[in-house]
Amino acid sequence: MGYDLKDRVVFITGASGGIGRACAEEFHRAGSKVVATARSFDRLETLAHELGDDRVLPIRLDVTVPDERRAALAQTKEHFGPVDVLVNNAGWACFSTVLNMPQEHYDRMIALNLSAPIALIQAVGPEMVQRGSGQIINIASVVGFQTIPRMTTYSATKAALISLSTGLRMELKGTGVDVIMVAPGSTRTGFFEAAAKVGTKASRFASTQYSALRVARAVVRASRRRRREVVLTPAGVAATIVRRLSRRFADFAVYLVAKHAMPEAAER
């Protein structure tokens, strides 16, 4: 059976731009009540104005702050009701070797990319189980399957999110709650521009990229069809297949790509 999105309360993190914003637009188009959260409240207000009706609730939220998470979920419940679909999308990266990674940067990646999604799942999951219905959608990345040098720590957080999705799905089997993992490949967003760079010159790996809208449509389609896992972009699919066939070859190929696209500063 499919999942009817009409009038579902969809809580999206990192909705001020990129994939999160596009997800807000697409879930709204599907008839859902959208709670768009991010730290940039002015962008959320613009989004709400553009969508133009009472099915959008913008909330300023730093997902790494427990009090803000509790307040955002309380406001959601008061305005729309309990969360039906949680979309853990907010994320951030620092491009650096592990040895050169500043502690504040890996602390932030772990807090934003992994700890916050777990906290939100723990906050909304019990009510979903009690109702016997709901969805948890985790936006991971193909680099969670195939680590990229100088994105190692970021890749590790996404690999953890993939493992979290797999284990949580097994734990919730039979409860009526779906756990969906979506792993985009190279996407046209501000991700590279927003990332910190320490001793590394970073450029995009793939010339062929999905738009954020295309990713969001895949997310909504996965929600409706109750898909377990979705890997996006031809390059992303190819990387996962090659790694299954030969880890040594996959690592060597990615090493060469990263050496060109993301060299250490000393190599310039």
C-alpha cells in the first residue's frame, strides 16, 4: 500500500535552501502541511510567502540546540498536530584531512549530521509507533557508501546515518512506521560554498548533477511508495555498484578523482 500525503504534517530540517527547500515545495504540492525549519528565518518567511497559504509553518530552528528542538515540535503540534513525516535534511561539511580537522568542525558535523537526527527521531518516533503510522526520512549521501578523501569525516557521519536508518527500520518493523533513506549524489545546491575548507582546495566532483528539485521529487516519490532506500544520480549508483564488486578498485578510483578535484593546499 502507498502512503497518502494529503494533510500529513511534514517536519523538514534545513528548509531554507537547496534540497530542504525543494522538499518543502514538493510536499506542499502533494497536499501536505509543511513545517519548514532552519536557522535562516527570513528565507523561511520568503518560502511561506511564495507558497502562499496556511499549510506552511516557518520555524526558526538550530537543530543542534535541545531547547529549540522541543520548542519547534511543541509549536508544530499546537499549530498542525503531531508530526507524520520527519525529514532529517539539515547537514554541513568541512573539507579537510582527518589529521588537520579542527575539533570544532568535526564536533559540528557530528552534532548536525548525526546527533540532531537521532534526537528528533527519539522525539517524534514514540507517537508514530503509538498511532501505528508515520515516516522517518533521512537524507544521507552516496559518500556514506564510498568515502572520499578530505571528506572523510563528513562521509563517516553520512555512513552512520545510513546505518542508523537500516537498524531503525529493523527495530520498527511491524509498527507501521516507515524508515526511508535517500542518498543523493552530486546536487546543484550551495553545499560546497557553505562548507568549511581547511588546507584543501575543493571543487565539485561531477559535472552531471541533479537539481535540488529533482532530488526532492525523488524524496516525495519514495515517501508515497514507502521505499526503503533510494540512491540518486548515475554516478552515485555506479559508485555503490563498483564498491560492491571491488573495494580496492573503488578506493583507488575515488583517490584519483579526489586528488584532482579536492587537492590539499600544498598540492596547488
